[in-house]
Amino acid sequence: MKNPGSRTGGKDRARTMAERRTRSHQTPVTHGPAPSPDLTGCERCGLVFWRKTWRRSRRRTTHALLSGAAWGLCPACRQADAGQAFGRVLLMGELPAAQQDELVRRVRNVCARAAFTQPQRRLLEMRSMNGGLEVLTTSQKLAHRIAHEIEKAFGGHVSYEWSDRDRRLLARWDARPPRPAARRRGAR
């Protein structure tokens, strides 16, 4: 039995010392100046920084306008201004015109669906290049999602290259020609 007046030692003491030094919240690293803890609105896209995240909400935007919130640019708008893309998808392969249109529609739909829940993940640019299409996004995750959806819809093969140094993703999708039908046994 411990003496109530004695100091705790050993593991208990080490544990309490470690607990004092840990952060109670693990917030992601943000680039640029930190937004104010109150409401902050993006003057370009209308997003509102509220409760440590950027959100798309008409009610909050209206409240921000009425309450005199701080205004500035959200990280995605600053990234778009700087032309800084963290995701790059190369869609390579010869496709008929109808499938190329469907490919572009699929990319736009994936981006619209992502923007609904995570408005900081955006399509920066989509441009034609010889033999394919290049898609630039603000995040690695959106580029990964686009490549995965294209592979799921059109087949082909996707390869991913992550760069730890500058936190970028290069995804390549190659359309494969359709496989010939398998021959049945005994058929000549």
C-alpha cells in the first residue's frame, strides 16, 4: 500500500509527464496566414471558415456578411492564383469522340461531387495535349479519385507516383484496346 504523502514514481510519473506535453488537438498544417478563430469568409468563392474548417453554407455566409466577419482568400483560391497543383492526372489513349466527351463529363462530375463535401478540393485546369488530356487539381486525393473513377468506368490501367518531397501526385491512366474474345475449346 502506498503512503498517501509519498510522491508517485516510476511509470506513473513518466506517464503524467508525457500527458502534459501532448497536444489535445491535432490540427492540420495550414499554408499562409492562419484565419481568425471567428468567422472568416472567402471573397472570391464564398466559403466560410468556421469551427476550424472551410465550409460551403449559405446560412453561414449570410451570417458572416451580417456580423462583419473578416474577409480574405481561402487556401484553395490562393493555390489557384499561384497555379500550384498538388494533383496531376494524365489521361492517355485514343478514344472515340463520344467517349472523350464522356471522359470529360466524368471528370467534371467527380470534381463536383468532391466539392460538395470538401470544397477545398477543386479542379484547377483541364487541357488537351497530344494523345490525351491533362487534369490539374488542388489536392492529391481528388486526383486519385479521378483516376480511380476513370479506371472503373472505362477500364484501362492506372499508375500512381507520389512525391514525398513536394506532396504531389502524378496519376497516369492508359486506355487499353479491348481484349479479343476468348476462343472456346475445340473451336477452330
